[in-house]
Amino acid sequence: MKQMTLKNFAPDAPFIAVEAAPRPLGANDVRIAIHAASINPLDTKQRSGAYASIANDQAVLGADVAGVITEVGAAVTGFAIGDRVYGCAGGLTGREGAYATEMAADFRLIAHAPQSLTLREAAALPLVAITAWESLVDRARIKPGDLVLVHGAAGGVGHIGVQLARTMGAIVHTTVSSEAKADIARNLGADLAINYRTQTVADYVAQATGGRGYDVVFDTIGGDNIQPSIEAVGDNGHVVTIVSGGASADLSNLMPHNASLHVVFMLVPMLRNRDLERHGDILTRLARLVDGGRLKPLIDPARFTLDDLAAAHDHLTSGKAIGKVVIDTA
């Protein structure tokens, strides 16, 4: 099988194609003939060396995968050879990455791919959709009628967050940096798109919420954006951030609103090797939403193959990508 490996970690570290023998399957593993993989900020950070300690021992990155099962381990249930599957299942310590033509993956981390999507489309979903689910369903516990603010609606996690919140009956506002991204947000179902370059937090909280603030603020940007997220929350509200590493914020606005701050890091099950089935269950639920026409991936139009991997990483880190960047591997 073909694998794209790293010999060192740096922002411009070259990917080197190697032919490797498939490793023996574990009892809980399935072997997947990979049709597509998608790139996440996790991957570019691992390549740069920021997360080198959690890269797998082959230095083959790639968490998100979609493909067809070609072999099943002795303890695998619910899957068979020939099944179309998707998942966030590799690229970390002890787990083969998806920047390859095939990989072994724990069956508890995958699910049957949505029937209404191609495998290329399905590959765009796992990490970002699980993250959005854990943030909005598990932590913020969104309910019908909630007023929700999503930062970064045109990004990987954000575009799923907008749709998921709408599916749950929320009123969804987003912050964007341009009219083009405002159009994307509205097409995804946002009720209001706010240009944060022309309005302060105080301005849009006053105008869009009547000054009461948001029931849920979903921060998919992180860094300095955590502060305006905290400033936008209302009474008994929830702020959920997914990118908090190295960030600092003044939390004083939370207390007078009796508001909560949540940090979501969806890789914990893979890193700790526990509760893996939770991710498979979420992906199964998400597939039902997709096949019911209530959720769809937003995929950047640029096309890449395994041989274009470095260019695909550059496209994501340029900030010009819309939605998810997907790699065709078959």
C-alpha cells in the first residue's frame, strides 16, 4: 500500500511516498481501502511539530477517512467486507493515518457512510461533525428557540455547527469577515450574518439580541476570539470553544450572567483509548441527519491527490479554503 510519510516535523516538511506492507489486523480493527481523506488543522499542526508527540510511529498523518472495508478483525461486529464507511480514526499515536491507500481502523471509531453522499463528500465530515455535535448537543444542550451565535460559519467545524443548530430548532446568527462568507452562512441556514469587521460585540449584541446576549456562543476560531465569545453570552448561557490552546481571556463576564464555559477536544477518546464507541454512535446519528436532508458538507472546490498533499496543506493554512479540503486517494 502507498503511504505518505514525514521524516521530520516542520511547516514545510516534505511528504514522502513509500510502499508499505499492511500490518496485521487487531481483533477490533477493520481494513479500509481509502477513497478519500480530509485535512484538518490538527494535521497541519502535527506536520509543523506542534503536536508531534501524538503523531503515530509511522509519521503517517490523516484523521478523517472514507472508504470500503476489505477485511474485518475477529471481534468486529456490525460491519462486513464491502461496507462503505467513514470516521475520524487515525493519524495519532498507535493508529495508522489516512494519508494512504489503505489503513487499519478500530471499528468503534467508524460508522456506515451516509447513503446520499459520495465517499469524497463523506470524508469531509467526521472530525468537524463530531466536534460540532459534542459542542452543541453534549455540552451546550441546545433546545428549540435558543439564540445561537456561531463564529467561523464558513469553516470546517463552523459550517456544520450552523446546520446542526438549525436542525435542533435554534435561531442561528454567525460572524463573518466578508459578504461572500455571509452568503455562504445564509445558504447554510443562518438567520443572520454579522460582519465582525464593521460591528463591535456590544453593537451586534444590542442590535441582534436586544441586549440580552446569546443562549449559546460557539467559538470555532479560538485565540483572541474567545474574549468576544464570552462578551456575547447572555444569562444562563453557554460558551463553547474548540481552540483554546495558548489563549487567555477575562472570564468576569460569565459570573453576572451565570454562564458556563466549555472546552471541547474531541481527540480524547483516541488518545486515551476509551469510550471509542461514542464517536461511532455520533457518526451514525449524523449519517441519519445527512440522509434526511438536514446536514451537508461544504467542500472546497480545489482538488488534490496524495501526490499533492503539501499543496493541500498550504491551501488550508492560507486561510482561503472554504469548508473542508479533501484528498482523493483512489
